[in-house]
Amino acid sequence: MSNDDQIDDLWGRIRECRHCADKMPHSPRPVLRPSATARICVAGQAPGTRVHKSGIPFTDPSGDRLRDWMGIDEDVFYDQSRVAILPMGFCFPGLDAKGGDKPPLKACAKLWRDEVIAAHPQVELYILIGKYAQDWHLGKRAKPRLFDTVAAWRDYGPLYMPMPHPSWRNTGWLNKNPWFADEVLPVLRRRVQDLI
């Protein structure tokens, strides 16, 4: 089976998955962008409310910030031949009591993650957004705190680039830690340009 056929088969099975249907406040709607050719993979957490409605990953202000961090526009970001988008949870998990997104359902990664990653052998850069993606991909190499893993970003290259979530909720941290914009983002942008 060619890699294109493998991706098509995998995507078809993921679209039909209803394993977590009873744990969500809505019908399952997997949102991801697998690719047989992309050398860059954005490994995020799970779709949020807007993404659940649109069916397109990162169609919100955090997506604007992420694309800025990567130094690419929407045309490149949404070109599946160049960028795969594979969150830890494929469906919107709902909101918590405070109105924030719940964490990705663990069952999704248990069911699909190994197979999804194995179907992307061509990926040369995983942009690991958030603790769930960092813990899964880095395993014991991840630090206990997300921002400590981000601070140790040099330890994980060239395959992995740990990042905070580009949410507005992290603006305070970004302002207090200018080294992220000064040191990490130029490296990320160069790496992205080399791979697209």
C-alpha cells in the first residue's frame, strides 16, 4: 500500500470513529490534516469551539499567532502537501466549568497516535504545542512543567520543537520571557523555511 493510500485509509477510519461519542457533549467531528508528503507536523492538543464549528484547524486567533511564529501564511499552513496537523485529540472535548477547553480525551491518543505517527515517516519537524503533545512525543525527556520543556528546546532538536500554546492566555508568559521570541522563533522560522 502506498503512503497516499495508507493516509486515505487511515483518514477514512478516523472520520468514522465514534469511540468517545458518549464522552462528548456533541457528535464527533475529527479535525486533522494528515499528509503523505508534509515534512512539518503541527502536533497540538485538540480542536476548540471555533475549530469544531469550522472543521478547519487553527481557524482562530491562536492560529494567527502560530502562523506568525512559523513565519508562514495561511496558504502554506493549510497546504497539506507541506504541513500536517495532527492534534493529540481529534475532536473537540467540550468546555470545563470555567469555560475553557477540556483536555484532549486520552482514549484518542491511545487508539490512534502510534498509527498516525507511523503513517508519517517523512516528517522531519514536529512542532509540539502544549503539554499533552510534548509528553507523548518526548516521553521521559519532557520536563514536569510545560514551560521548562520549552526552555530546554535545544535538547529536542532537530526533530522536535516544544512550544507553548499560541493562545492569548499565554500572552503574559510570552511578555515575561522575551527569550522565546528572540531565541526560539528565529530557529523555528528557519527550520520551517528549510522544510517547505
